[in-house]
Amino acid sequence: MRIIQNSNVAFRCPSDLKERLEAFAVGNHLHVSSVIRSACSDYLKNAERAALAEKEEEFQARSRAYRRFCAEKTFQGAV
């Protein structure tokens, strides 16, 4: 059986944001906390995807630079 372990997180937000969150939650038959948990989860997933994409881009750039370096060495050795 899975044990649910919750902890509280508090943060400050402008009153207009709180009102918008409450209106969204009521309109979608949700609790405000559910909306915030979902938003936090989505934010972290997107941030993790962006970090992975950035690492992939860095890897590709290093690979291109290494291939150029090898090609230049090969060309210099042939001359």
C-alpha cells in the first residue's frame, strides 16, 4: 500500500493571481491546491526537458567541433 506523504509549502502571490487561481479552480471543479500542484509539476517537467535539450545541443556542438578538428588534422597530414 502506498503511503501518501504531504508537506505544506507556502508562498506569497498578488491578490489578483489568487483570485484568478480560485476562479479557475471553481470553474473546473478543482481545489486551488490541485491547480498549484499541477502547475508546479508542469513547470518542472518543462524545465527538465529544456535542460535536456540544452545538454543535447551542447553535446552536438562539441561533436561538430571535434569532427572539424579531426578533418583539419587529416587535411594537414595529407598536405
